[in-house]
Amino acid sequence: MRQLALLDVPAKRRSSTLAFNPKEFKAQVMRECPTAAEMQLCDTPDKAAAYWRSNVVSHPYFNADVECFVTILLNTRRKIQGHHLVSTGILDTILVHPREVFRVAMICASAAVVLMHNHPSGDPTPSEADIKVTRDLIRAGQLMKIEVLDHIFIGQPSSEKPSGFVSLRDLGYFYS
């Protein structure tokens, strides 16, 4: 499976004569993720949650004790290009902004994204703030022609939610 990672180009390679010195990014193909055939297509919340459990939790900056917001990058055929850990928060709060959420998607020319974040409490039920932020991100994606397919909240399996996750699309917060 192809996974893209962004690397910041070292300052010594950038021109020092420019007054404004923007960052340069390079998208590099990485082959460290498992290449399971069923993981390549991400068209259901189950597959996105399985991708989270097999790839995101092994990310070097992932911390299950705090909220972590991840964007799964998809091409036009809904195949996974990679993922990007956008932000880590605190126990029950995370700060996300459309600029950071869609930056990597734009650089990698992704057609769609799946938004995901964990709830360290184990209860994957979305809060009102989660729903509001999702609506804002959907609108921002529409402006850039990057479709937000779903926002999935990861928790722990329970008797009420045996899968351990909740999909806002399945709850009816997305319009087709």
C-alpha cells in the first residue's frame, strides 16, 4: 500500500536570499504500512476503523490517552493514499482548523478525506462541539472540492456499541 509522508525540506536547501521564505514540502511514498488488500479501499466506516486500528495507533506521535485527530487521504476511487495526524489534544478536547486538516490533502491531491478522532473515555458518542466542527470542515472541503466522506469517532467496544466506533454519516449528519 502506498502511504504518503510529508517531509520539511531543510533550511540549508532553501534560498537564504529571499525576504519571504515559505516552507517547502516533499511528498514521499512510504511502504511501511501492511499491504492487506482489504485495507486499500476505504468506502465504509468499518474499513476506516480497521485502518485506524492497524496503522494510526502505531504512528510515533499517537497517544491513546488524549484525543488525536487524523485525516485519512483518499484518491478518486476511495483507495487510501495515507493518513495524517493533524492534532493531538488533551483528555477531552482537541483543537482543529480547516487549514491544518486540508493542508496535506491539497499537497497530495486527494479527492476525499475521512476524518477520525479517538475519545480516550472509551465512549465514541460525538458531542455537540464535534458535530459543529464537522459541519465547518465539510463546508471548507466543499470550497476546495475535497469531499469529506465521514467523521468517525473511535472508542472502546461496549454492549451498546460493539464495534467501538460511531460514524456521523451513519447517524444521519451527512447529506447525500
